[in-house]
Amino acid sequence: MPLFVADMDFRSPEPVARALRAYIDAGVFGYPRGLHTSDRAQVHELAGLVVDRMARRYNWQIAVDDVVLIPGVVPGLNITCHSFGASSNLAQRSVLVQPPVYPPILAGPTNAHLQRLESPLHCENDGSYSIDWDSFRSGVAQNTCLFLLCNPHNPVGRVFRRQELERMAEICLSANVTICADEIHSDLLFESHEHIPIATLDPEIARHTITLIAPSKTFNLAGLQCAFAIISNSELRHQFRSAREGLVPWVNAMGLIGAEAAYRDGQSWLDQLLPYLQANRDFLWDFVNRELPGMRMTKPEGTYLAWLDCRELKLDNPYEFFLKHARVALNDGRTFGTGGTGFVRLNFGCPRSILEEALNRIKLSLAAV
């Protein structure tokens, strides 16, 4: 049972499928509109939807020109790192990350021949995570040009509070460090939690920030490969565009069409999804605490990903154990870097029946040890 890759088992919104069917029925699959200066209508319309969405959800006033279309957040992370690898001087060649964290965030600095510095999140006694401020401040001070923020955080599920974001931003600004914020899970929040784009805190913070968002996690469109970099600083935006030139392609036509349909007509689908995901999270939380002694779970504040602490089970490798003995495929916590050993990540973006069966398999496998 595959509960690892971070997409959902649910059908995408019908307006998306309808728009894609119309495109397929037309039967012309040439270059997407908007590639040339003479035909920017579709790109500007989609960027306009992003502008409206940011204003409506966060009171964040951005311009159409601030929005750069890219084929995914992972390419966006790597474009950002490469842009600093090419532009930073030899005395400022480090990138700060907060493990355990999404593996492409760990890989981005290395891909761009930059040094990766780590400020690991602190795992509290109750399983929750907090920022180690001494480590963070020390990391920023070590010839750092860029900080890769993941918020909501994958895999630990934290949605960082305003005070935390302000403090991280202030430390970065004091050292002239740019922030690249992966905010791809920002629409997937649970009750009482609020996503605050770090660029909304202050105009000066916005000038030092690249924000990456996408409809892919929200509306289950990962295969369509469409995302957005929001960059209000024109110089930073030029640096970003230059780094992708000739290497990272345009967004494919189906990605453009799917993203537009999702942002325009997908809200009612999302409104129905979120309570179901929260109920799945709560079911998982209760099951782990009631039926799986020796396993602990960080209760996600956002995302549909659970970070399970298996260290007390004394398994050589929890990922391999559950794959072999429960026939449930999770993510190996070691791939998330420092602090990931002994953990697995579970995707609960699936029908409840699948989640329940997988958990019962895990329970039976542990009972047989």
C-alpha cells in the first residue's frame, strides 16, 4: 500500500478535468500560448488569478509582473540556488536549511555548488518542533547568502507563527540573507492555524524574499507541473529569470489550463477536502496513541503528511520493516536529513478505508515482532 509520495488519492476538481477535456478535444497540442511578447494574454490572466488570490487570502498586494511561471516548486528551489551560486561572491556561498526537511531542499544547495548549512529543528518532549534560535543565528552568520524556508513545514507539519517568522526574517535581514520560502502547502491548514506568507510581514522583507507556491498539492495537480515564484524585487526577479534561461522550460499547456481552472473554480472542492483531511489526521492521531505503543506522532498543523517517531520501537530501519512486514510503503525518515533517523513519513491524503487498512497492517506487523 503506497502511502509515501506526496499527492492525494482523490480525483481533482471537476472544473479542472472539464477544462483539460476541452483542450484535448480540440486536438491541437502546439506550443502553449503566452511564450512570446505578442501573446501574453493567457499568462497574464493566470498571473492575475494569483494576484487576486494573494490579496483575498492574505491581504498581500502584489503585481502581475511579480509573478513568474515555473514548472514546479522543486525547479523553483533549484533556480533560486543556482541564481545565488552564479551571483554570490566567494565569501558568501552558504545556504541555510532546517532539517528534517523535504529532500529537494537539502539537495538544492549542493546542485548549485553551494555549501549547505543546517539549523535543525528541535524536537520537544511532546513530539512538537521548535526553532533552535542559537543555531539559526549562527547559521545565518556563516557566510550565508540564502535561507530556504519550508512553511508549512514538510515533514513535521508545523505552520510557523507570526513571531517566529518575524524573528527569522529579522535575523536574515541583519545579515543581508535572501529568503526563499517554499509555501506549497499553504492552502492545506487545519482548524485554528493561519498561514502567513513571510513576504507579507514588511516591504523590506518582501524585497529580500522569493515565495514559491503552486496549485499542485492543494488541488492534486502535481503531474501537470505548474507553479509560481512571487518576487517583488525587480533585481532579484531578473537574477531568478537569468538563472533559468535555456535550462528550465516554460509551463506546459495542460499545466496552465489546469492551474487556471483550479484557481478560478476549485474553491468549493477545496472546502470539502479540508474537513476530510482533518478527520483523517485526527483518526491517525487517535490510532497511533491508542493502538501503536512505542510510536509517537507529531500532530500536523498543515499538509496531509504525518511524521511518525518510531525510535522507541528499536527497529533497525522502520521504513524497511513496514515495507517488508506490513506491505505498507512510507517515506524513510533518513532522506529528510538530520533528525530523520528512526522516523517515517505517512501520507494520509487518501480514503479513510485505505488509511485504516494500512494502520491495521502496521499494528499487526508490530504485534508479530
